[in-house]
Amino acid sequence: MVDAVQRRREVAVGLAIGLDLLILGPYIVIGIATPSWPIIAESLRGGLLLVVAIISLITLRRIHRGQLGGYDYGAGKLEQAITLSIAALLLLAAGLLLWRVALLAPTPPASPLLATSAVVLVFVNLVLNSVQLWSLHRASRDGGSIIVRAQYQARWVKTVASAFVVVAVTLAMIAGDPELSRRASQIGTLIVIVIMVGTAVVMLREALPDLLDRSLPEAVQQAVNRVLARNIEDFEQLGRIRTRRAGNVLHVELELFLDPARTVGEASLLAERMSLQLAEEIPGVDAVIVPRALPG
């Protein structure tokens, strides 16, 4: 069953996708007809991120319904892979924008009808992005889903970028001077590029360490040591200790060797007790205790 929090996350991401689909078609048509490179660039970036958003929604729904099967342990890593994809696409779009803005040449002014349509469309896009940003903010406040948090970060980029696009397109359409229009488009696009690259770098720094199975912080390691010390009389030898973070989940696996004379019930009680102690020391931990008989 999907709870209220999970449904709110799905609705927020789904709403963002639906509104993006509605605006993308008119954006492409007006961008080509004007022609307005900021609008075309916005369409390119929006289309790329829309693909990732759809994949994110499908993945999010499968996680909430427990349909990942063998990926249950690594769902967080799968979420971080999607975050990495969003960051990579932001960098790709930024590179394409930089290449195009360097070659931007003065163009004749658009007709009054097309110019008005372009200005109205970018304002509508800004409003829709703001609505989606608020919806994703509400869904990501608990910090429980990396997918929703990544979508929220990406939407921040899109909203801020769309605000600069509004200014650039409005100046370009009402200026009447081809050179002034070119300068407005170049400056607006460069600001968007800086925002996109900065956000992508932050997302990469967050995703890559988890994809490489980074170890847990020193404070967490010390918490594990406290639990081991508290129960040191109940096991004969400590085997391997594995600690890592996968997405938003902390994983701790302890291998304990017990006296062969101990019963299965006693081993189970010890594993359960240590798991509870780890949960008290490390909130949200996924603890796995593996008791084994000490080799003779």
C-alpha cells in the first residue's frame, strides 16, 4: 500500500511532468517561428530533463510499491544514478547553450503577433515552474526520497532560468534593435548556463560518493563500536564489519562468531538485540547481524 507521503511525492513529480508536457509543444513552435534562441534552448533543456523526470516517476512508483525485487537493498543507489543522469544532462545542455550563444548573430525582429506570443508564453512558463517548484518543495521536505529531492533541485534551476529567459525574451522582442536583441539573448543565456553548471556540480558531488559505496562517517563507526563493546561477552570472535551508505540509507553488517554450544534461539535473540541497539545509536540504519558458529 502507498501511504499519504509517498502519494504526495508521486503526485508532485507527476504534476511537474504533466505541465512540462503541456508547455513543451507550444515552446518549440514559438521558438522556431520567432526565432528565439533562449526559447529554443529552454525547449532543449526541458525536453532532456523531461525524459529523466519520467524515468524518475516510474522508478519512484516501483520503489513505493516494492516492485524492485533484487534491487530492494540498493534502491538508494538506483535513485542516485538518476540524480547523476539529471546532473549529466544539465551539463550537456549547458555546453550546447554555450556553443550556440557564442555563434549568435543579429536577427530581424519578429512580427507583433509572434513577439507577443513569445512574451506571454515565457511568462506562463515561469508561473508553471513556480507552481511545480512549490509542489515539489512540499513533497521533498521530509528528505525521505532522493528522487524527489533531485527533481526539486532540477526544478529550482528551471524556475530561476525561466525568470532570466522572461527578461531576455521580453527585451529581445520589444527592443526593435537586432544588436540589442542579440546582446539580451547572450547575457540571459550565459546566466542560465552558470546556474545550470553550478547545480549540476552540486548534484554530482552528492551522487558520486554514494555510487562508489562511501564508508559511513566516523561518528557512525564509533556507534557501531559501542554496540560491539556492550555485547562483547556474548560472542567469541568478531568477523567482518561492513558499513556503507546507499542513497539515503545507512547499511551496517556485522559478522559474529559464537560458541558452537549456543542454540539457534540464543543466536537469534543476540542478533535481534544488537539490531535494536544499532537502531537506537544510528536512527534509520539498516542493520544486518550474521551469527555464525565458531570453527573448531
